[in-house]
Amino acid sequence: MAIGERIHFFRNKCGMTQKQLGKLLGFPEKSADVRLAQYETGSRTPKADLTAALAQVLEVSPNAFSVPDIDSYIGLMHTLFTLEDRYGLYVDEVDGEICLKVNVRKNRDAAELHQMLCAWRQAAAMLQAEEISQEDYDNWRYHYPEFDTTQKRAKVMSQGLSDMLINDLK
């Protein structure tokens, strides 16, 4: 899915016109809707600073705009194949239903994906049990991982800093 489609989706979700969003981003009123239309149709691609501004105005994570090629079934399948190669995702059948599973023993990335999917399942279960609203669930998804309280993430130092510390300790 192209970034323009995601901009369009989130803009509509917020109930904004192209002109309103363009003005909030600082485009001149005369051309605000034209500029937004160019991004939504894909004739222009927003740079990182504009993507960050879009995310802020639309109240989503900038990561919500970067989605792999899922515009076609073939593109979707190749995205899934890549997830299989990288993260141990595999197709299975349970009770006659096709499902996707993660082989957590494949590698560290697979185990991390499994934890993330468990967090997603937990949020979805809370929605299903009406413990949270659809709006809360959508906020969880569109701000992921910011609102995910199930995982503890630690910042990892850069390789350069790690190498420098090791050299100093020698």
C-alpha cells in the first residue's frame, strides 16, 4: 500500500478535507488541497519531515505510513514470503481454517515478532470483550509501539559506541 493511500485513509478517518490538512501542514491556502492531492495520488512522495508533520497532525505514528506492497495479491504474497524468510512466519491449518503462525525457535527476530503479535492479540481481545473502544484499539494500532504496555524495550547502544567501550576496557 502506497503512502498516499495511507495519508488518504488517516485524513478521512479524522474527517478532514485535503485543504484543511494542507493548511494545517503550512501549505498556502490556494494550493493546500492540490498539494495534498499530489501526495495522496502518489504523483509526489513526502520527505521525512513532511511525513513526521503528517503523523503529528493526523495523530498517528510515522511508521503507520510505511506499509509494504500489499496493493495486489501477488505483492501481498511476496510480503508474506519475506516475513517467512526473516521472521519465521509460516502458513498452517487449524480446525480447517488457514492461519499464520510464527516459529519462535527460528531466530531472535521470530521471537520478537511473536511477542508483538501476542500484544496485538491482547489488544484485539480487549476490543472483542468491550474492555476498550474501537477508538482506543485504533489508537493502539496507529501509535504502535508507543501505546503497547505489554513489552519492555531497552535501547541498545550503537555498534560504534560498543566498540569504543570495549577498546577502553582493554
